[in-house]
Amino acid sequence: MSSFVTLSSGQRMPLVGLGTWKSSPGQVKQAVLAALDFGYRHIDCAAAYSNEQEVGDALAERVGPGKALRRDEVFVTSKLWNTKHHPEDVEQACRSSLAQLGLSFLDLYLMHWPMAFQRGPELMPKRADGSVCYADTHYRDTWVAMETLVDKGLVKAIGLSNFNARQTDDVLSIAKHKPVVNQVECHPYLSQAELLSHCRSVAVCVTAYSPLGSGDRPWASPSEPCLLEEPKLGAIARRLHKSPAQVILRWHVQRGVVCIPKSVTPSRIQQNLQVFDFSLSESDMVEVASLNHNQRFIVPAVERDGERVWRDAEHPHFPFLDSY
């Protein structure tokens, strides 16, 4: 099968990219360099990851005139953070990401979440009690501002992240430039079958973040199951002489889902791209899908009385209260 998916904009987006969320300062540059050297042509970034400068340093060493790669050979995504949803802030936020990445345009720019936070320089503006300061900017108004970025040539296409089906349709209903992607948490424990089906029906490609279950998330509990240690995946992996991670990534790409596994370990970065030389049988695909129990790991949450509770559930645009 092809290693690309064609977006509604006509762009070819590599099915496997390097994720940079949680990549520590001092590590992400080497991770991006390794990925490009191993053959990755898709790098996923975000202003909120606070490491775009390092990603840009790596891109500068490999991409551009006289370098190993032409700019049009590398697909770069970044994201608009919640504090920059006000229409007056959108273009400057995009230009800031471009400056840090050392690029003149982005291939794709996503609205990171549908929820707007208070404007300002802090990533997480909070009140004295620790609660987040929200803003009332509607994501539809933010979207209209993002469309001007396409018109000005700052981005090739725009899309969504962490939007549910209803919110995706809401944006589609007013869009001049349609969202080409919805990037969401997706892995065998959270297969997103309904959302994937819906997005496919409206020509929106789904990108899976945390495609391997985000086992390195800081709030992971020892009592939570580890996706990579699932016996069913292990059995398939042994039969195919592949790793459980490769089986999961292959499951994603056979569903037509783009995935952006994060790693800073060169051997794993290389291994994660080696998923186009084998296939899963129909029964394998069903077996992996059977692991789904709608387990969402990446939810904005706070500790209350010893439990993690959904921090932003009171926000009118919190996306995870709808069925999908």
C-alpha cells in the first residue's frame, strides 16, 4: 500500500510521521535529525510543546537549498494554541511558529483544541484556585481567522485537533477552506471507529496522536493496562516477526489513519517507520480492534481528592462529553 494519504486539498501526507509532544529539550533536535535520515518526511509540531526552535534547528540542517532534502519533500504540521484563538491573535501565532521552525510556510496548521483560553503569554492562564481562565471566543470565529492564513500563503491547509464529530460538522458548515485533518487520540484501546467513519464520510482525514497508547504520559498509573504488553498484540507480532509497536502502527495505516508516534530513541524511530513491508490479515485487524474499550488517556485533567478529573469539562466547547 502507499505510504501516503491524499488530503482533500490534494496534498500527499505521509501516513507515518514523527511526533514531538513530550520530547525533552536537548533531545528533540536529534530525534528529528534521526527521523529525517531514516526516511521520515512528516514532522508534527505544536507551539504548546515549547520545542519548535529545536525542531527548526534540525530542519535547518537537513532541508532547503543545498541540503539533503527540498522543502517540498517534508510535510510539517503545527498547531494554534488555546490562548491564541482570538481572531486578532491567529496570524501572529502562526508567524511565531514559522519563525521558530525557520520556515516560510506550514503544510498543515491545526486548531489544537476547540476550547479558547484567556489571551496572553501564559500557556495555561490560571486563577488563584488553580482553575483555568477561559475565553468565550467560538472556534468558528477562530476558524475564519485561520482561513486567512491559507489565503496569505502562510499555510497550505488547515485542520482540527481534538474535535468531536458534531464540532467537526459545525466547522464544515461555515468553512471556505475545509478542514483536511482531525488529529485525535487513537490507539487500539480507543479505536475511534465512529469518529473515523464520520470523518471519512466528510473527507476529513484522521491523524492518530498517542498511536501506541502514550505509555510515557506523566500521569500513567501502575494499575492501568500497558498497550504494548497486550498478549494479543504479542502473539501477532511473534508470528509476523515484528514488534508490538509495528503491529499497532500497521493497524493504523491499514485503516487509512495517519499516525505520529513520538520517540527520541533512534532505533525505535527507525523501527516505527518499518511498517510498509508487511500486512495484517483481516482476522489480525479484527483481533487488534477487539482491544477497544474506549479508554481515553489524554484528557485535560486536574487532581481532586486523589483522583484525576476532567479539568475542562465545564467549558462549553469541551469535546469529550458527546458520544464521539
